[in-house]
Amino acid sequence: MAQLGQEQSLKKQFTVWFRKNEKLFWVCLLVFVCFSFGMTGVMEMVIGDPGRDAVFACDGRYYTDYDWRQINSWLNDIAAISPRLSFRQLVVGSQRADDNQGRDLVTDVLPTFLAAAAEANRLGIRVSPTRIYAVVKDLYRNHAAVEKLRKDPTYRSMSEEQQEVRFREILDATPWSLDGYHAWIRERGYAVPDFEYALGMLLKVDSLRDFHLSAGVTSTRDLYSAYVRENRTVTLQIARLDAEGVLGSLSRTATDEELRDHYAKNKENFFRPHRVRFSYLKAPLSHFESQVTPSEEDLLKEYRQVRVRKYLKDPLEQPPALDYPLTPEEAAQADAAYYKPFEEVKDEIRAEIVKREGRAQSRALATQLARLMNPPPPPPMPAGAADPPEPPAPKTPQEIAAERPFLQFGETESFGKDDAEKVLGELYAAGQVNLWLKNIAEDKPLTAPQTFLSSPDGTALFLVCTVIGEKERQLPFEECKDEVAKAVNLAAAFEAAAKKAGDALLRLREGAALAEALPEAHIEVCGPYAFADCANTQLLANPYQYLQYNMTREQVLQFAVKYGTIAPGGETLERDVEREIVKQLFIELPPEDRFLPLPLEDKAKSRWYVVRIQDQTLPDAGGFTEEKRTELRERFDVERRIGRLLGDWPSYLREMFREHITLTARARA
């Protein structure tokens, strides 16, 4: 009873206390609830998903859109100050967007750049504060000198040499100031630690690239082999083994059942594709150009119209825009300073006008001829008026050609896409042929263009008169039985020729002569050839694309792998075969080898080639001087640099992207 009374007393005391402090209790409760809501964001940052707002992660560190924009702005600003430090040039072309990866992320260079920086950290590549300080100092002084030079009123009138001399004078006189550097960075809207952090990452990635590209050392033996290959003259024996020539040696003929089986498995090879044929009127362009005789006044007028676009002395130096007129003497001085002289380019301008006006005359003639072949209907006459005159009868292309001796009438054979260039020759116009074939496939009417088309070399013009098209169709077995038999026999002969070519190489290694090793082949003696004869400017790719790798066009033209032309017996080889011969002969094949290591396959013409060096004249060993050795080593280094930038370096970056970068679900959504 005593315990029960005690519990009731405590409950009564709490009730009394609560009633006295009820307002304070509710205020405290409200404050607690508000604080709980306010802590939601903080708690989520502490224990929530850190990748919720991220678009990608690099080695576990998440980057949001804000981080992306901020780092991009730092790096782009450094590139704007000094193009040498462009982070885009370090990783350009390194990523391709895959079908299963979202938005524009993978095509952006920033994630790849950060992956390369992470790999540099993993390899222990460090950039000392001393180096960052030296680069910062150069950036600040160069930027200040450029700004002062641009403010010089005589800047635009200086030559390039004078600008360089003046820039060096200003640069030497520009002092380095730590306070000035800090103020300069703050003016650009950045904090100094952020700027130096981005600069440090750039220098790390640049060091990683140099480390990657400098791998590999060329030995003296390799240099001497290259010296011999590029300075020897060789005479080749090229044995051409045609599969069709081996057909007669095949002892068995395919049965009808085998032919039908081959036809059933390769139906797509036995069909008649879309085909076109047309009639035309051809005229030489020189006929129209001979009727154009521009006067001196016409030439001068054309020069003044196009000189800003075509005849600036320096395309990067545009004449300043003035808001006041110049005197004749001042105008003449300005013209002499910015533009090439009229007399120097007068012949070029005359040729351009003659060509343009000749084309205009040809278009006018094409319209006239089209109206003669297809006269327009007479205009409608008002009610009660006399009957309109009868329209002239249409003229045939043959009649038009008879009236105008400079026109020549002709008709083409039927042709498809594959044989169009061979059938048409100088009449081949790829765009028009493809349009006709496309219209046939889509069941659209074929129309003749109402203007003269030009030959590939531009010397002849032709006007299409009538066009006739044929739809593609599958050839039935009976209609193409001979083609099927030829395909079956040719495939067997191609395999037999491959075996004969391989056996011939084995016999060559044993010392046999080429004629004995491959008696069925047609052997041509070609040469003598030297590296200079076979090298030309047909590079692996457009040389201008190398400019983004800080390689000059001259370096590319000089050092990139070149391929040439070898034409045995007056017959030009297929491009792939001829390239392989030249590449192995003058780049890869050791000087002591007398024949290419493998027979060369030409599927287009069902042929095999075996190439042997019949005779060669080696260069004097005394010419392999230390100067020549240094030249070859430097060239090999540049070739290696080009090759790695085009292949290995982007592949390496893609591997780093896969290893270090993780795309978040938000980026892939």
C-alpha cells in the first residue's frame, strides 16, 4: 500500500509540474522538430549516397556538374593563356561514345584527362613546386608582354620579324611580381590554389605522355639496317600467279548438284544490280572558255572584290576597319602592306574569270538545248482569241549535234554502281550516278539534269538527254549456271594457287630459282628501284590532322611512312599489294633477305604474288657517319611519336578511362 501511494504521489507531482511548464514543453518540442528537419540535408551529406548528384567518379572521388564546369573553366583558361598547355590536345580523339553510355560524357575529354592524372599519380609522377613556379612565371610574363605588344599603335604595321624582336624586348623588360601574379589570377576570377592545382594536373599528364611516348630505344644495328634499306637500289622479280591460269590444271569438274549447292549458299552473289544507261551531248570546256576575253578593268574589279578573301599576304593579318576615309596615297600604302600585288596574281584572276564565265555560258546553252528537245507548251489564250501557233517540233539530240559541230552525241552501255566508273570513263559523275541508282531503288522517276555535267578532270562537259533504268533482280540458276561454275572452279583454283605460292617460297629458301619454284607464274623483272623512287606524298592519312599533335606539316611529310607505285610489266598492282611490297622492301625487310616472307594475296583479281630481289646495289658503309646516325635516330623518334599518337597513346588513354572512371546511373540515364 505504501508503494502504491508513492507511485500515485510521483504521478501527481509530474502532472502538477507539466501543467505549470506546459508552454515551455511545447516550445522545446517545436524547436526539436525544426532542428530535425534542418539536419536532414546535413545528415544526408554525412550518411547519404555521395554519388546521388555525381555524373562520374574517378578512383572513388565523385564529380558533379558543378565540379565538371569548374575544372573545365580552369583548364580552358590555362589553354587560352598558353595553347601549349591545352588539356584537349593531350587527350584529343581518345574516346568514342558507345551505344550503352549516356549523353555527351564519354566524348568529353575531361573524364579522360582526370583518368590520365590518376594514372600519373599511381605511377608516382610528381610535379615539384619549383617547376610549377617556373611555368607560372613564364605564363605571367608572356601574357603581360603580349598585352603590351597589342597595345603598341605600330603593332599591325610591323613584319613578323619585327614583332618577334619587339616581343622579346618587352618580355625582357617585364618584371616578375608575386603580388602582380596573384592579382592577375584573381582578375580572371580564380583562386591561386585552384589555378595551380589545375596547372599541376596538366604538367602531370604531359609528363605521363612523354614517359609513354619515349618508351623504346633504336639500336645502332637497326639504324644501319634502315640506312642500307633506304639507300640501296633493287631490281625485283615479281611472279604473278593467276587463279584462272590454274583452272586448266584442275582434274575434276564440279557436278550439277555441287553447282546448285553453291548457288543456294551464295545466292546474293548471283543477281543483276540496278543499272542505268543514258544518251548525251558532249562538248569541250575550252569551246566556252575561248569565247571569254576579260578586259584589264574586269580583272582589276575582280581583284578588288576577292582580295580580302584570297590575296592577303598574311591570312591572319586582316586590314583594320577604319571609320574615316583614306587619301589615295594612304590607300595605296595600305594595299601594299596587306595584299599581294595585282600584277602578281593577274593571270590567276584571268583564269578564274574565264573558267567561271565559260561555265555560265555552258549553263545558258544547256537551258537552250533542253527547250529544243522538250519545247514548253504554248501559254493559255483568252476566250475568243485566235488559235495559238503550233509549238515547234522537238529536236532529237542527233539533229542538235549536226547543227552545232562542237557538240558530240553518244550513248552509254548499261552500268551499275560497281562498274560505272569503268564504263563511263570521262563521263563519270559519282553524285548523279548514285542519285539515279537511288531513285531506281525507291521506284522514283529518272530525270536528266538541266545543266552540263563535268568530267572528273574538268576538261569536258556533257548534257544528259535521256535516261533509262533497270531494277535489280535475282538471277535464276539456269540463267547464271555458267557464272556459278566459274565461281566454283575459281575458288578451287585460288586455293590451289595459294598452295603453289607457299610451296614456291619454301623452294626459294632452299636456293631454287623463281622460275623453277613457280613455273606456272608470269614473271616480270622490274626496277631498279630506290626508296626515293617509291616514296611519294600518299601518306597514311591527311597530314593536316597531325597539327593537333603539335607536329608541323613539314615533319609529317618528311617522317610519316610513305608508300609508292610499282608497275610490273606496265600493269599497276592493286593498291594494297603495292603498298605491302614497298613497306616491306624499304621499311621492314632486313637487307640480307632476298624475298618477301609471305606470298601477297589479291582477292579482287584472284591472284597471288611472290616477290624476290633479283639484284641490289648496297650503299657505301662509309656513308653511315655519326651525323647520319643522329639524323636516322631523330627521324625514328618522330616516326615513333607519330605512330604512338595515332595508335598506342589513344588506346592507352581508353584503357585508363575504363580503369579509373565510373559512370554513375545519372550519367547513363
